[in-house]
Amino acid sequence: NNELNIAVFEGGYGSAYWDEIIKRFEDAYPGVTVNMQISPKIGDIIRPQIVAGNVPDFISMNDNDSTGLISSMVKEHALMDLSDVFEEGGIDDDTPLKDQVIDGLLDSAKCSPYGDGKIYIAPFDASPMGLVYNKTLFEENGWETPVTWDDFFELGDKAKEKGIALFTYQGIYPGYLESMLWPALASATGIDNMKAIASYTPGSLSSDEALKVFQNMAKIGTDGYLMDGTVALNHTQSQTDMMMNKALFIPNGNWMEGEMADAPRADGFEFGLTCAPVLDDGETRYVMSSVEQFEIPANAKNPELAKEFLRFLYTEDSVKLFAEKANGIYALKKANEMVKGIVTDGVYNMNDIYQEGTFMVFGWDAMPDTSKVVIADSVFNVASDVMNGDMTAEQWRDGIEAAFEEIAASK
């Protein structure tokens, strides 16, 4: 059977890459026909097909997609084990594929959802998050990006002398603080503890190290390191202010460049991205990332061809094509050098953060059906109270722990 049926979620990257890579695959494998369904609503489109036994051979869609299709396929063990694909060498590079992928990704729940070391979901691209800064401003002042929280506040004191705030964030959308809070907690309390936090485990934030992170976050506001007026701003306002050098850092991801393409900025502004601070020098620094994903269903009609297609997507040709058509970077270690000069400088520079820190993802586990807790309320929606000094770091941390207790009680 030389037909390959694929289903693709069409998001911000568009469809041009997929149209072209399919042509190239058909050219490279004469006699093969690829039928693609592509849509922003692909989950809703293929769910009834799968129920009727008409299963695609290959899917490009995330496990956190709003339709919940992939997460339900994980629950039902309806995805194929792809470990063998990653043990083997690539088509144009005979290093095992697992060694070509960014460190830490294949072991994460994003690729090994059962925690048994088997890969059921393949990585597509990874978008790094952290603290966005203006490389030019740092070069002009001879400033280094901070490693520890002490370095961070020391730099804030230097910036203050020049009339620049250390930090701002997307005030009325405080969820953006996740790209600082979660990696900082991972460094302070250990990456394994993040699984406990993600599953709302009471006590997972009770350590002194965890409290220190909350205290440092609070200190930004209470000790005058936060840009004036931050808590009332939206994302584009705060991001513009940061790009005008009113603040050194803003928590965000590498999509900020595209989102802010038409925004005013300081002369010579150049995007940089650095890791959240750590408590002690030598602690592992983490890069929170959002990941796009590929799957092959367990009852795919043509699994061998689907696996060959997956391997084809990891070739240098494909990586460069994705950079050219979508300004995106595959989650492969060598992708950055392959796409230099193809993707925008901003996206390229921000991807360098993977040289600084270790890949991590964070996503909450499904909430028990009986629970009424809205976890974002306890974690992020109190940020303005914390920054204004109306709530202490201890109260912030204790409020999250109380929410965890409440969720545990409803299980």
C-alpha cells in the first residue's frame, strides 16, 4: 500500500511547508501518494473518522490541543510506540535520531507520556521561553545576563542608575510569568519535583528553596525593580515598553518577535533570550519550552510508510524548508546552525538559549472532575497583589498549597 493519509493541525505556521514537504516526499519515493487533511479544527474533523475506523497514518497535532484528541488517544493507548525510529539513524545523518533531538525532550512527558522510557509522541519544533532582553542595550553597557538571583538584582541596581527598570511583565495577563516561575522552581527544587507540582501534590512547594523563589519574585515588586505601571498594562503595551528600553527583561517566548513585528523599539534593538535566575551558581538552569508534536496512531493502515515520512521530516532539507516557509526551528540540536540566515535573526538568537539551559516543559495534569479550583487564580492572578506588597510571598505560596490540598481532597 503506497498511500499515506496524514492529518495536520494548521496553526501559526500555515500550510506552505506541508504542501512542499509532501511534494518532496512523493518525489523521493516514486509511487507514493500522500493525502493530507489540514485545518485549524483538525481534531474535530478526524475524531469521527477515527471512531468509524478510518484512522490517519500520521498526525501533526499537540497533546494540549483544545479538542483533547491526542490526550484522549494517550489515555486509550491508541498511539504507536515510536522508540525504534529514534534508536535508528536518520536518513541523511546516521547518528541515532534520539541523539539528534534537543537534550531532555524525549524523556519528558511531551514524548514519553507513560514515563516508561518509550517514545509515543515525536517532537516537531520547540519554542523556547525565558527572559527576553535587548542584546544591543547589554552590549552598549557591558552587562552580562544574570545567572543567579543575586546577579539579577545587582544588575537591576545598575539599570536603575540609568533610569531603566529591571523587569516588566504583561500586567493584566500574568500567566506569562510562567516562563520565569516554573524554570526557577525547577532549578531550586529539582526537575522531578515539577511532576509533583504539575499533579497538584500537597507539600510540593513547602521547601525553603521553593519559598525563596516566591520571595525573589515578590522582591521584584516590593523593592522597586518593577517598571512603574506594569500591573495595569496588557501584553503589547508592556512588550513595547521593554523594547523601548524602559525595562531590561520581560518573560516571554520567541514568538514575541513575530507578534511585535510592527511595534516601535529602541534604535538597534536586537532580541535575546536568557534563562530564569537560579538560587546558587552551579544549579541547573532550565528553558521552559512549548513543543509541537507528531503521532502515528496504533491502528494506522500504513505504519512503515508513516515512520519513513517521520524520518524524512527530520532531514536537513526538511529543517531548512520549515525555517524558510514558517520561520520555525525543528527541535534538533543541529537545527540552529542549519537555519542560520534562513529564519529571522530574532528567532535564531533566541534559540541560542538551549546552549545556556536544559529543556523543560510544564503542563498541569487533568483536574479531577469534582474539583472547583481554578489553579491560575492561586498561581498567577494574585501576581499584582504580590507585586504591590498587598500579599506576602509566604501568603502566595501558601495559597497555592491550599489549592493543592483542596484538589487532593476532591480526588
